[in-house]
Amino acid sequence: MNAAPALAPAGTAEARQWTLPGGRVAWLRPLHADDVGAEQRFFNGLSLDSRQQRFHFGLRELSPALLKLLTDVDQRLHRAWVVEAEAPDRQVIADARFVCDPDQPTTAEFALAVADDWQGRGLGRRLMAHLVVEARRQHVQRLFGDVLAENRRMLALMREFGARLQSHPDGPQIVRAVLAPSG
């Protein structure tokens, strides 16, 4: 699937236009099953450092199983969104998601990534705000994400959102950020 999926028209519930600093426009929309190629290209475009920040180890490529896991979302327990640059590029420039624990659907783990060339433009902040709103709509009471201790920008963002930063059972190299979206 090399063709990019069509964007939903502006103004629909499916896609939301975001104007970024400098006047650039991007579109937030739910991730679809036919976004496999776009997600693979997004991942391939991330620097090794950004890949490590997102996956916590130096992942060189997405295995078919991991790509399926990232794109096979039900938009109920596993909710995911992508941000696309405006035409002519229409490439995925960010990805955000949360996955509810099936045994405890009021608890969800979040993750997000922003393409290197788009970092520092407020996309991570807007995506995190979007995740919090959507988690609240889904009655999630505990939203958490694991962040590498060296990822100062993400930890600062989590502090902005009022997250509790906790030690992680896997060791000091990972910090667990916990938010209460319903609060």
C-alpha cells in the first residue's frame, strides 16, 4: 500500500486541522487499517535517537508483527491518531495512542512520537492534550506512559500536564509518568 489514504474533509469529525507556529497546517485524524505503509514510512524517517525515545531501545526496523500491532487498532481499547502534513507532502509527521488494559479499561498506557523535523513546534503538547481529552471521554482514570530518564523534553511535558513521575520497576533508566485525565 504505497498510496497515502485520503484525508477526511476539513470540518468533519474524522479529521481536525491544526495550524502550527509559522502558519504551517497539519491534520489530526484517527489511524486507519490502511495506514500500514504510512506508519512504516513514518518510523523509517525517525532518527535512531527518536526511535529509542519512543521504543526504549535502538530499533532499526519495525518487524511485521510490531507494525501489525501498531496499525491493527480497534479505536475502542486501542485508540490511535496520526498527524499528517498538509499537501503536497501528506506524510505522517506524528503518531499518538493509548491502549486500555482489557481487564481494567479505566487504565491506559499512552505513547507518542513526532518526526524529527517537526519536533519543537508544539505537536507533542497538542497530541498529549488530545490524548488526555480522549481518555477522559472514554472514562480512563489512570493514563500512564514510560519515559526514558534521559528524555528531558518529554519529562518536562509530563510535568506541564501535572503527571506524577514515579520510579519504574525495570530500573532508574525509565520513569513512569501517571496522569489522571478524569481529575
